[in-house]
Amino acid sequence: MGAGDTPQRRLAHPPRPGRRHRAQLHPGAWWLWALALGTAATRTTNPLLLALLITVSAYVVATRRPDTPWSRSYGAFVKLALAVILVRLLFAIFLGSPIPGTHTLLTLPELPLPAWAQGIRLGGEVTAEALTFALYDGLRLATLLICVGAANALANPSRLLKSLPGALYEMGVAVVVALTFAPNLIADVQRLRAARRLRGRPDKGVRGLLQVGLPVLEGALERSVSLAAAMDARGYGRTAQVPPAVRRTTAALTLGGLLGVCAGTYGLLTAEGAAYGFPLLLAGLAAALAGLRLGGRRSPRTRYRPDRWDVRAWLVVASGVAVATLLALAAARDPAALHPGVVPLVAPTLPLWPAAAVLLGLLPAFVAPDPKEPS
């Protein structure tokens, strides 16, 4: 401390309380980035591209994940994804697959079924083609789950709730409570298992699970009561009076906009509706956003330190959208590269420019602020 650096001088210029808050990325940007990566995963069954998408999301989570309870749920999503792959393979083994194959790996005893159950079999031949198709299909769903887990680990649920429009506030509260329940439950289980190990008591097996389950349920109940009391004290559910004409206009815009979004999405997914699909989708989105804006008048509330959508948020969202768009174009132009065949069985190859497009998803690891560095 210098000669002129007195306590009074240091207190005269206190650190601004909003600097750390403004240094964080908007939570909506993380969710849009992760959902765009998940959309890209639905456009391919190439296991090399899917593994590359998982690696990209895992690297971004490892470099930009804050040290918070909800950020520790990423491992649980990875385990859930592995369980999905395993279940998909077991279904292909024991329930059969519609994919024909010539490379028989093993033959299980087949249970005869009645005539009304045609198309379903229990047991029988297990072919390499059927298992490969099940592996590709399960890996695609697992990649989508891991992308959602990345968003859950990177975005603060409470800050995301503050960014929602007023018309979606009640629904957003329910979603945030559901999203935070699993991470807190996992944190409670880990804490109680560590406490039992320190006391020399078993923490595994059925006995350990039963003795840990009751304290976990008690903690969940206490959090629920505390949350209900906090919501009641803050006037949750309070609505303002709006004219009947505004309510009818809001309902018409919201319902019509959602119908337009559904019809436009259907048009984009079909070859016949490509001409009207995109304009109808844009019109539906505009009507739905206008309805949400009008519906926000019924929920008067203030935002303390609202999150700002800055240049870094735009870059993060743009990287995810670029990955989804380029993989969709690649799937339309070269479907064989993004959907390797299983009949006949061929080894998948990594297409170069779709792989380079996936690597664009690494941009948030370099432009997003590091939560571990002091602001």
C-alpha cells in the first residue's frame, strides 16, 4: 500500500458491484448455442461427426463452466447419454431390428408371437448391421442430451429466468425449478456419501442408498418450502388489470403465431412446402413475439441488473447457428457422408468441411468470459 493509499481513499472509490455481473455471458446465448449444436446432431448419424460434436461441447464446458451446483450436472447428462446408447443396443439385441443383415454375430432363442404381433420378435439372429444402426441412432440421441447438459452446466438458471418475457414468467419458474432440482439432488447425494465415508459407514449398495435417500428427500422438502415462502413474499403470481380487448388480441396473436410456426416448420421439412414454409415461419414468429410482448403487461415486475446481450453473446450464438446451418447444407448435398450406410456395412469416414464446420462451435471457448478469472 502506497503512502497516499489510505483506507479513506480506498473507500472513496469502492468497486462497482455490477462489474462481475456484466462480465458474465447472457444465459440465453449459452442455450441457443447448445440447442444449435443439438440441431446439428440431428442432421447426421456419422459417429465421427457426432463424437466431434461431443468433444466440442465438452471442451467449452471444461473451459467456461463456473464452480456452481448446477454446473456439476454435466457428468450426470453424460452418464444418461451412455445409458441411452446401452438401452438402444439392448433393444436391438433382444427385440430385433427392421434393418436386414448378412453378418450374423449370434443367435438367441426366439420366442414365437401371435399373428397380430407381426413385425415384432423376441430373440433370433443378431446381425452386425442391426447393431451398427442401433449404435448410430443411440449416439445421435446421446449427443443431443450432452448438448442440453452443456447448456445446463454453463447457463445460470435464475439469470435465465430474469431474461424471459413477462408472459412466460410463470412457466419459466416451473422450468427453472425443474432444471435446478437435479443438480441440487446430485450435490446432496455426493455430500452425504462423503460424510458417510468420513464416518466409516457404507455409502454403496442398497443399504447405503436407503440410508442416504431419506436425508436427500428431507433436503429437497426444505428447499421446496423455502422456495414457496420466498415466492409468496415477493408477490409471485400477481397480475395487473388489462382491458379485455388487449387480452383477446394477445390470445389471438400468440395462438396464431404458434400455429404459423408449426405450419412453417412443416413446410420447411417437406419438399412441397419449401416455397411457403420460410415466410410463414417468419410471420408466425413475429405474431408470437408480439403476443408475448402484449401478454407481459399482465406481469408487472422489475429486473435488478438485467443481463445485456453484448457482442460476445452474438458471437456465441452465431457459432452454434453456423454449425447447424452448415451441417444441414452438407446433409442435403452429400447425404452419404453424413449418413454412412449400414447395408452394406461400410466404415464411416470423416468429411473434411463438415468437420471444419463443427469446429466453429469452439468459438465460445475463446470469446466467452472465463468465470474463474476475477473481474
